[in-house]
Amino acid sequence: MSTKRPPPRILFIAPLPGRESTTDVIGGTKVLASEMLVELRAQGFEIDVLDNRASVTNLSPWKRQAVRLARLLRVLFETARRIRHADLVALVLAPYAANILASSIWLLAKAARRPLALRFTGSDLDLVYRRYSFLARSFARSTWLRSALVYVESRWLQRHFAARTNFRWFPNTRNIQGPVRIRRGAPARLVFLGRLMKDKGWAEALEACRGLPEDCHFQVFGPYLPETDLSLFEGHPRASYGGPLPPEEIPRILREHDLLLFPSYCEGEGYPTVVLEAFQCGLPVVAARARIIPELVEHEENGLIVEPRSAAALRSAIERLREDSELYRRLCSGAKRQGEQFRSPYWYGRMASELRSVCRSRKMGFEESPAAAGETAGR
């Protein structure tokens, strides 16, 4: 009589959304990690969650470092305590934490003979690696770069580390449900969603919208930081600030608008979840030509790409869409098509298959990707 195999058990280490405060805002990494947790459970994995969230956003530099050190020690202690009950360890992290957090977890996983799967957020892993010293690169090649699987957000990063066959392109994904509003005429309701950081380009968007016609309105949502100058909204004829939004409210807000402005020039910008959400709501995007963004926002297909840091370029793009209703309708259709390419179930089905394969390999005696063991890092 056959017995049903127990589901693979994952020790899942990631920063997860908590109660939002001035020192702990819900950003893209936490939303991504939360989605990954839900999707892997839906794929049949048993998950042991280790939340490594640390509230450091508005703390002084020395307090920030103290909080991060305390978090690291807690995570390592809990990993060492729980890892023997897991078939695999999955770690979600930003690139800057690779040579400390990822390498430490890799060493614990190696000692416990458990495979490690990394999922990096953002698009600057290549830049972080390039800035390493010779010794730091050697350490990376000896530790976390040998993980069983390494998931990166962009095709750019997969190509950069092409010599390492344990790297996988795994974009951010969303699965927004509900009807897509048919948009006709000139876009008049514009929106920005994101942290009010300087390099997100929201201030340039405010300036771009200042002289728009009276039927236009620009709504800005997102948590602000100590350095955020909210006085820019005072007396603005076409813009208002709506404060931070809980993640579950974002689809409703997007459906109420006609165009997403996302002029971010942040160095580490990957595949922003808000852009994917906008696409799945049929909302085209005007975005800045940042490193990775043109992989996602295709000029004149599902949005318009403009020069970064330029209010004039943003204004010109908005006016172009208001004057060319046929182009706007085409971009709305293209946005919906692009959004369908990043539905969560498909991508997590692929990830689940790979993770199960790694778990089976461990039981046959492999602790890491055999191909990764002898490779060198990317350029």
C-alpha cells in the first residue's frame, strides 16, 4: 500500500509586511516576499516562516546599524535552530546584504546539508558585486554564489551572470483580479504610487503637472521620509497628496486613474510591482529611462519612456497622450497584454518545479547546484 509523500518543507527567511509606522513602511521587497510566501503555500509547500524585518527607515545611522546587527544575530540563531526540520532554505534579500546575510545563511545551510535558494530584489546585484574588493568577490564565489538556485528580477542580471547556470530570471509578478476599465478619450487622472524618495522622480512629476489643463489632476500616494518636502504640494493647482496606501487598496486606486507616472531613476529599480499592477489594470505607464525599466515598459507599446530627471520630458509625454487618443488606446491594450505575461501562478509553478527538483537532489546526495560548484561569477 503506497503512502503519500509529505510536502517539501521550506525554511522561508524574508522581510514581511507588519504594522506600518514611521520606521517600518511597506515597500516593494516586503510585498514581493509576502506574495512569494502565499504562492509557495498554494503550490503545496509546507513553510516555516522566519521574518527578518527590521524597522530602520527613519532611525539615525548608528541606531540603524545596531538594529541590523541585532536582526542578523537573531536570524542566524533561529536559522541554526530550525534548519534541521527543513528540506530547503529560501532567502529573500536585497543585493547589499549578500556578502553578510546570504553568505552566513549559506554557511549554516552547508553545515546542515540543506540546499539554499536566493531571491534577490531590485536590479543592482551586478553593481554591488562590481564594487566588491578582490577578497569580497572571492568570498562570494566560495559561498552564496554557489547556492542551489539564485533568482534575479531582470534579464539583464541573468545575462550578466550567464556563466553561472544556477541563476534564473524570475521577475516580480502580480495577479490582480477584477474587470479592466475601458478608457477612452484623453487621460486626465494621473497617479504616482511609491515612497516619496528623491530618486523616485515624484517631484519632477509634480512640476510636469503644474501647467496641465483644468480637467487634469495628479494624485500622489506613498509613505514619506524625514527628508521629503511635502510643502511642494501646497498651492499646487493640479496635484494632491493622498498619503500611504495599504497594498490591498492599490488595484482600486489604479482602476480609478488613467495613467501611471513612474519617473524613477533609482539605481536599483527592478520590475516595480506597481507597474505590473498598473498593467494588469490596463493602465499605461510613463516611466524614466532607468537601467532595467525599458525591459518592462516598452516605448509606444505599453507606455512611454522619457529622459530621467526631466519635468519637461514628462510634461511632453503627458501632452502627447492627451492629444493622440489612438496612441493612448493602443497603450492601454498593450499594458493589459504585458500584464498578462507576469501573472503569479505561471511563474511560481515554474519555481515550485525547480525547488522540488533541488529537494530531490539533496536526498540523492547533492547539497548545491552541481553546475554552480565549479563556475566563476559574472563579469
